[in-house]
Amino acid sequence: MSDAQVKFFADDKRPADPGAEVFFAFTCPRGRGSCGFLPILGRTSMRHDPQNKNGGTAHWTWDGDRDAPTFSPSINCGGCWHGYIKRGRCVDA
């Protein structure tokens, strides 16, 4: 388990103020740097699609906690790490 170092971004990929979060990025626990901008469902124009047929675009739900966020479902970080961000920490799947 490691600190996910989550950062939030607005829809134009600039750092987001509270309430303007659309994407998040985090530091991969395998040391390959920050992962790309991952869309937060409900904050983007994507609709909820439990079978992820949103044009193949993955998206995550967020509990709204900026200090110790939890996202769902799991994250597959470019094949180098697969796990969850729970309470601000990276947890292996």
C-alpha cells in the first residue's frame, strides 16, 4: 500500500478547484510516474454504463473526498499495476 498522491483536474486539464473536478491522476505505486487523466463518472459528459461500452473509455466513480479519495472500480495502470485507490492509498487488487 502506498500514498496515491491523487491530483484533480478540470475539463481543460488544468488543476481543479473543489467542485470543478472532472479528471484525476495519481502516482503509480510501481514507480513509472503519474498515470494519465482518468475521467470521473458524473463529472464528465459520460453516462453511467456498467458494462463500459462508452466507446471503450474507462471511467471511475469517486466518493467526493479530496483528501483521502476512493475510486471504483479498480485501475489497470498501463499494465504495470492493477489495484484500487481506497482512502487515498493504492491497494493491490
